[in-house]
Amino acid sequence: MANRGDRYLDDGVETRLASLADSNPNVSLEEATDEYVRACEQFEELLQDGSPSGVIKRAALQRTESRLSSKG
């Protein structure tokens, strides 16, 4: 069974999430990935207009980095 977030993840996203987790000792890679997937799902619900997945991924990644980079 595929992970629910697999369709949102690619090498570039995984690299940025890993970098975010590495740069903040209070954030694990699993937490960053979960936050990112949740953000993707929320943006997808809001943008039921057929927006390209790239737009959703970029917005979700920016939100994830913003929320978790300030976690302390």
C-alpha cells in the first residue's frame, strides 16, 4: 500500500524537507514530511479548481518551511 503522501513527494521536496529537519534540532524528518503532506492536502481541498500540482507543492513547501523553521 502506498503512503498517502507519495504523490506529493519527489527528490527535490525530500531534499528540502531533510535540510529543514537537519537545520532545526526540534524538527524530525517525519514531522516535516507529515506537515508538508497535510499542507498539500489542505491546499488541494482549497484549490478544487484544477490548479497544477506544482503550484500546490510549492505553496505547501513554503508553508511547511515557514512553520517549522521557527519552531523552537
